[in-house]
Amino acid sequence: MGGAKVVVYGLSTEGYAIACQMAIKGADVYIIDESTPSAISLKAEIAKTYPNVSSLKEDEPLLAMEPIDVAISKAQYLFFTPRVRKTGQDIKTEIHSKFKDATTSLKKNSCVIYTLPTGFGGNNENISLLEHVTGFEVGKQISYFYYPLEDLNQQPKIIGSFNGKEDSVLADLLTTGKKEKKFVAISSSEHFHAINVLSRFSSLSSILEVCRYVQDDVTKNDLSSDDFQEIFLDNMVSGLFDLKALGSSFEGANTLMYLINGSVKGIDGYIKKLIDEIRSTLKKNDLKASRTKIALSWTLDQHEMRGDKIEMLQNLTSRLRDYIGDVEAYEHPNFDLFHSDKTTIIVACSKIDFENIEKNKQDTNIIVIKANPLCEIIQ
């Protein structure tokens, strides 16, 4: 495997993590930042020095570069890990356009590893596009694999492969520790991924919907001692991109669509509940909207492949501004900013943000709302 030529298309958190892992294993890795015209050489010592994209970008070390098309033409393995920021119907167009850019210069006998989630049949579309762009037939002159990256701490155990064909070099590049990778047919890997995504969202929706019916303080207190109070908005939105990708593979109504739509509606219902809780907090505390500031504390990874958290924060901000003019989003809010003549309501959208607020909060003029299923209020 030493020296396998790898190109990672997309300087995303997930792409960089996988590139570092392979560089440390001795592969010859180039990573492409879509906003620049060059591919960056990623050596093992750089991978060890800079644990994530932010640290690499902040320090801007001098790195060897070569033109993107040259790097791709030499690639034996091309990983497709772009940052997707469009929303709604435009997502597909953005992904297809980037996929074309990534694969145009590929040579015969190279392998493409697609790491974004697709719905059922999504990889067939990608394969057709790949064949159209390169002029090579998948399974003969070029190979295609599906490896949907979700959680950085836990990469998929299985690799979807055209005709289920194994590739020992790829398995070696992707294996960490003793956990061997298993190759399955592409359609099987789509189904495995769908089961993972739906299981997580079905469980989440059940918690959110039941908590919507909690009215009295006694029940709220009893429930707030349970583990699910550690689920924040940040956790709820994780994987929403995957859920919607799955939903886009169906026409008409079926039971799976009910599950998918129910989960999407469940999160939307939760946002509505959170806004209602903020409004009722104003009422309970006799606060005028004009004398109140809302600070949404949500530390986001701007380099993630999926843009659904960024989109959700924008959506929540604009919906809150319909009621209260002064709404701002913060990463690691600086509490000195809030010593104003307004009462500040801080909404903690993730566990890290909540812990940071608890550690640094001194002002009595601050109300904290945990964006968890119960929307707990801490004064």
C-alpha cells in the first residue's frame, strides 16, 4: 500500500481526516481545496502537526502544490469529499457539478470513492455520470466505491463496491486499528446506510414528540434527569442531510416516506417549540421584546461536508427576528458583550456551548435556555 497515489477532492473536515489517516499510513496524498486552483501535497508530518482543517488554514504552512488536473490524472484513488452549501433543489446540481470537476481528468484503472450520502439508486446516477465524463466503463476500465462518511470517530464498517468486488489496497488505506472493512454490493451499502440513518431519526423523533406533550413542571423535572436531556439541537440536525437524500429517492407515499417526513417534521416542530419557549420566557419575566437580546450560542464546524447545521442556524435566526429584533449567533460567546441595558437570553445549541456558558456566566441579567428536547430554562 505504501506510496499508493491518493487525491482527496474537497478540503472538508471529513476529507482532511481521511487524508491525514492515509498520509500517516505512507500513501502519497494530495488534497484539493475547491476554492484554489492547486492540489496540496499532504505529508505525514503535516498530518500529525495539524489535526484539523482550521489549524492548517490558520497557520498556512508552505506546502508543495501541483495543478488540480495533473494531481487527479496521477491518482489511483480519488476520494470525493466536497463541502456542500446549497439548499433544497440546488444541492443535486452543486454536487453533480463538483463531481464532474473532480473526475474529468481521471485516467484508466483509477478508483473513485464517493463519500457523500445518497438515497436509493443515487450511486447508479453517479456511475452514469462518471462513465459519461471519463468515457470509461465502471467495473472494467475504472472502479467505483460508496463510503458515506458520517461520524469522524466512527467510519463505516462497510464499503459499497460495484459488483461487490474487493480492493485490498483500499481496505488497507481505510482500516484503522483491528477493524477490518467488508465489501458489499453498492445497493446493499445504500440500504445499510438507510437503516442507520432511519434508526437514529426514529428514536430522536419519538423523544422530541413525547417531550412536546410535557406541560407540568413535575414531569419536566423528572424527565430532565434522564440521558436524553443531553441531546441538543446540534445532535438533532446531525445527519439531516442524509435523511433528506434518502427522502429524495422516492415518489409518492409509502411507509418509509412517512418515517422520513415524520422525522423532518419532528425537527421542524421542535424549532417551533423552542421559539414558543423563548416567547413565553419573555412573558413570564415581563420582558419587552425591544429590551431583550437573543444570543444563539452554536459552535459550528464551517468545514463540514454537510451544510445543514449552518442552514438551520440561519433559519432559526431569521424566525426569531420576526419576534425580537436583536438576535445574533455566536461561537463561544464573550460575556463582556452582554453588559448592556438589555436582558440577554442565551440559547445553548450544543453540549459544548452549554458547558462553556455554565463555566463563564457571571451576569445575573442572563437567562439560559438549553436547546434540548425539554427546552430547560436556567436562570
